[in-house]
Amino acid sequence: MDLWQTLVESLRRTEVPAITFQELLLVLLVATALSIPRRSWRYFGLLATAVHELGHALAAVTSGQRLSGIRLRLDHSGTTTTYSRSRAAAAWSCFWGYPVPAVVGAGFVTAGFSGWGPAAIAASILVLVASMLFLRNLAGFLVTAVAIACALALILLVPHAFVGHVAVVLGLAMLVAAVRDLFKLANVHLRRRDRLATSDAYLLYRATAVPSGVWIFLFAVLVAGSWVAAWQPISLILGRGA
């Protein structure tokens, strides 16, 4: 069976994983361990940055802008370069950075609980492979290649029933990462104003004259909404275990 056929077959729905109350607690613990401690965040945060920049890139493409390139750096920063004559389109692509890790996280959690975990992982492989066409630095290639290799290992070596559990872990970790990055953004505006030039909220203010605080609030609304969506299947299991 070749790799392409395996990926295609992984896009189908599989048996819904039976996640018990005890397993869910372990899943929550692992997800937190990926996104909170500095040592693990040093590596998992790179994936969150990649998703953030892919959010900018996808928004740019869907709004008719020209995507020039994506750069990912090992200090968790990144840049997506686009060209557009429309301020509205430029603002649209600038907005979809911080909310996207949370949206993707909610999607992974929902997919994991509903039997679409392997499909979510396989789809992410296709997106990451496509993104390599726009990467413009070695660190970006390295981060993306490692992510693709790990996802391929899940699809090829891990039983599909267990991949659903992994999708839930990754989704929750990405949701935690989105909250962490949102606090980091707020800190830039409150205490590290010398770094405002790196803030998407500040860039949106410069492009639209709408205050940065409004944009941060909108980011927070979408992140919170993603948490609510992801929490629905989790609350059912917690309710049964209570």
C-alpha cells in the first residue's frame, strides 16, 4: 500500500474512540504538559507559531491577495508576507493569526471525539506539505518537516482507534497555546510596548484606526468560542464520571 493510498484511506471516518473519564483526565494532563511548561513549550510552541502563520496565509489567499512567503523562526516568531491593494483584504489576513490555533484546536478535539481523528491528521499533512511551497527560510522548512514526519508516523504506525485520542490531545494543547499566546500579546501592549511593531493588534490599528484593544477583544472572543465548542464533548464525559 503506497503512502498516497494510506492518506486517502485515513480521510474516512473510523470507529469513535471510547474515551473514559480517567483517560480524559490523562488527556487533559498531557495537553497541559505540552503547552504550559517552558521546556515543552519551546518545541510545541513552534507548531503553534506555524498554525498562526498558516492562518494569515490562508486568509490572504481566500481574500485574493498574493502570498509571497512564510518565515518561521525558532524563537516562536514568524512572518507571512502578502501583497494587496485593498486595506480591507490586508486587515482580513492580518486578523486571522491569533484565533486560528484555537479554531484548529477545536476542530481536532471535535474530530477526535467523533471518529474523524485520523482524517484531521491526514488533512493537516496535506496542508503542511502545500505550505512548504511558500516557506522562505531553513527554520521554517525544519519545523514543517518535523511536523509532517510526526503526523505521518501517526497515520502509518499507530492504530486509527488510538489516533483519535492523539487528535484530542493535540487539539486541547493547541487551545491552551492559543490562550497562552493571547496573554503574551496583551502583555506586549501593557508592559512591553517597545515591541508593539510585532503585534498583529497594533498592525490592525495602523491599518484601520480601530484601537488595538478592540482587536485583542475580538481575538479573545473567537478563542473563547473555540473553547466552548471543544468543551461540549468533554463535558459529557466529565458528567458521566462525576
